[in-house]
Amino acid sequence: MATHHSSTAIEAGQAPPAAKPRGCDRLIAKLSAASSLSSLDEAAAREMCSNVHHVQAKRDIIREGDTPEHVHVILEGWAARYKVLPDGSRQIVAFLVPGDFCDLHGTILREMDHGIVALTPAKVAFVLQKMVQDLAIDRPVLGRALWRATLVDEAVLRSWIVNVGRREARVRIAHLLCELYARLALVGLAADGEFELPLTQEVIADATGLTPVHVNRMLQQLRAEDLLVLESGQATIPDFAALAKVAGFDPNYLHRERLVRA
Amino acid sequence: MATHHSSTAIEAGQAPPAAKPRGCDRLIAKLSAASSLSSLDEAAAREMCSNVHHVQAKRDIIREGDTPEHVHVILEGWAARYKVLPDGSRQIVAFLVPGDFCDLHGTILREMDHGIVALTPAKVAFVLQKMVQDLAIDRPVLGRALWRATLVDEAVLRSWIVNVGRREARVRIAHLLCELYARLALVGLAADGEFELPLTQEVIADATGLTPVHVNRMLQQLRAEDLLVLESGQATIPDFAALAKVAGFDPNYLHRERLVRA
DNA sequence: CGTTCCCTTGACACCGATCAACTCTGGTGG
DNA sequence: CCACCAGAGTTGATCGGTGTCAAGGGAACG
């Protein structure tokens, strides 16, 4: 059900009449984070969002082994990259939020080496790979922004390796929360320490390399320390600096030139 | 002590007279893995290797926070990407072997979010970023190969998250060994189950999220199972299929179109 | 009003960390 | 030539963080 993304204060104030697909606003916010886009660039980005599909929660957007013809962009909702092991266990290797690309690498690498699943009902733009390639050539600023997004994704992957490799459970979860807050803030989906967090504890477990049971206990601990408030999919971080300190969170790896907040 | 990279059968058969810097052969082997390079492309790649520096073991090639002016390419020896945590512990997030790029992302991202350290004495090509950028435009096939290399690196990062997140110690190490073998084979530095592995157990520990003590025990176990032979920096995998089975190793994520071996 | 999904709790087992010592090797210098 | 030293590998004893298993509770949904 469309419980997530009830319109926020940020979205309000726009002309309500024309049902303009504001999903792509997130994409544009993200792409213009480094270098501001010209109106032509922005129009091109908007055109990418013209072919929108709705995906149900728990449905795969792409499967491992697929050779996608489109580049997929998350416009609304959450998704996750994941790999499954022979024993059936799952490791989530990235969370995808509005504005994120699922498979920009599909333009160069033939086959998906992992799957992408919708964690909530989601709106996903399907962009023909050819269109992306042409765009990258015709609009170099935009092309560069696309590559930039890929490289930041890579930096996030490195950060995740550190997270699962060297941090203990409680800190690991704290770091994940800090990252999600920072990334959501960048696209206007988090502010004042609050954001929607439509993740089950099992999903968090699969992302942090823990078990759901232990995630539960660690979340309780974070709540007991007043570092986190969770209620019905809404997360509140009362004191971001405090949480960041516990997590050892240094946002430099997100490469936000335009700072959102410390 | 140039103990590593004693000339192999593969390297033999070339004209020995001119001291041609064959370090770049590894680079070319890697870049031509997907699409064969024209002689012009190859010449361009060779030119990238013209400015070679020697780096001592344990010296940083780049530090976190640096804004490099060059793209660095490993021509000989091993290096590692790493991040250090507030408590001083280190997590290695990638191994770099001959043919690998240290910081192709430097052309787009300003600041390094991690350091790169030489694990052995190494030869490193310093290429001006501008040269790389021009090359990527003038020689599109080569430019594409560069991006391809970046995307494969990204796939390897995902694989590492799975490794530290969901595999137990022994299997984790086995998987790392499989990956290294496959990658080295691609550039002609591994064959017949043998390759040089100049890593201390501490380094392996930092890469797998374990302690040196436990790495030691797990390596002993792998040896006791006849899955691995280690002697003075030389690794032998008597039965790759068996090790791959233990590791749950599926090389698809390395995106080798030109298969080296199963 | 039962079913399903998710969160929660407790008892217990175990993998891997920690701490500390010892060996072995190669290198260095007296 | 031998004493010494530093770095790497090895071993054993013990501790603790997470996993595992199992059961119960609560909210949303049909």
C-alpha cells in the first residue's frame, strides 16, 4: 500500500494541478549535487523519467544473469541490490532510494552479477540504454554526472566492506543509519533528523551481515541510548552528531560537494 | 630483492634485447580482455606506462584525502586499497595487482576516500589525468575498456561485501584465493594452479575482516584438506574445482568474456 | 476472527577474538 | 662466525559477541 511517501512539507508548495511526475525531482537533485545542470540538461534528465513502471514490494526489478535493455532509475520507494549464496542466505550489498540508478553499468557490462528487489512498492523509470548513451555524449555535463553517481556508489560499497568487516553489530547498524540519513537528505527525503525507513529488521540484517534477532537487540540498545526513535516506518535521529560519533561516521566517502549538513 | 615476477614461460619468447618495459603488458592484457584493441589503442596504452615510479613496500601510493593529479597503474607488485577506523584497525577493501588502476575515479571525484599502500616493492605508472581523459575521447574503444575496468572493480567490491558479510572464515579465505587466482590468470600471472602470493597473514586478515591468528588457523585447515599449498610466497591450488566448490566461487562477477579457465 | 508478517524475548551453543608465549627465518652488526 | 634482532608464523587457553532455536505477542489484513 502506498503508506510511504505521503507528501512532505518539501513537496508541498508546488502547483498541484498538473500531475507532474515529481519522482524525477529526486533524480535531478542527485545529479545536480556536484555540478549544476543547465535547463537543457535538466530537460534531458526529465525525459529519462518518461517511461515509468510500478513495481510491487518484494518483486525483482532485475535478476542475476539478466542482460537488461534498459537502465532503471528508482523514482519512488526503496530497492536493494543483493546476492544469494549457495546455502540460500542473502546479502544485500546496496540500498537504492529515489534518484538512484539500478544498472548504469548495464551499458558496458553484459550480464547482471546480482539481483535488485523492490523493498516497497516502487516507481521505476525504464530508460533505453541507447538513450542514456546518446545523452552522455550529447550532454557531457549530464554524462559526467551519471559517471559520478556510479563512482559514488562504488565509494559506498567500500564503506560497506569496512562496515561488515570491522565494526561490531551496534556500531554497524548506527553507521548504516547515518549513511541512509545523509543520502536521503541529499535528495530531500530526510530533514531535521527524520526520514521514512521502510525496512524490516530482516532486511537490515541482510545488509549488515547479522541475524534478525541480533539486529532487534541492537536496535533496542540504540533506542535505549536515545540515539534512535523508530515508530511505524518512521525513523528519528534526535542527535545526529551523537549517532555519528558512535558510528565513526565520516561522510567524506559520499563526496557531497554541496554540503547538506554535517 | 626482486624475488617476485621472475620471468615466466608466458613472457619468454619475446625479443630480449631492448629492455622494453613489459609491465604494461599486464595492463594491455587486462584492457583487451573484453574487446580487442587496435594497434593504435595498444600504442596509446603503452604510452600511458611511460612515466614509471618505483614504490617501496609498505609505502603509501596515495593517501586518504589526497587530490591526485595522476592516475596510477600498477605495473609490477601488489598494492591494497584500505580504510582505517577511529580505533586504528584497518580494513583492506581491494587488492591491486599488475594491470589494475588505483584511482581512475580521480578524474571525476576530487578527493580520495581511502588510501592505497604498496604491499610489495612495486612499479607504478603515473599518468596525467588529462592524458587519460583525452585518450578516453580520442580512442573510444580504449575509453570504454577503462570504464569497463572500473565497473568490474565495482563488481568485485560487491563480492567482497558478500564475503565478509555472510561467509565463515575458512570459506571466506578460500573465496579470496579463488578470486585472486582468477584475476591473476587473466593477466598471465597465474597458471596451472600456481601463483605468487606475497601477502602476510595479517594482510589477509585485514582483507577478510578476521584476526591474523584465525587466518593462520584457517590456512592450516585448508592445507590439511589439500586445498592449498603455501611455501615462501608461492601459492599452489592443487584442485581448483575443489577449492571453488568449498568457496562457493562463481566467477561470473569478474565479467571475463574471454574465459581463462573454469 | 483467523492468518500472516514482523517484532520481541530467553536460553544456550559456538565461532572467532583476545592474550600471551614460543618458534623460525633472514638480516645486521660486532 | 656468531650474537642479536625484527618480522612473520604458530600454538594454547580463555573470553565474549553473535548465531541458533524456540516460543510468544501484536498489528494489519482478508
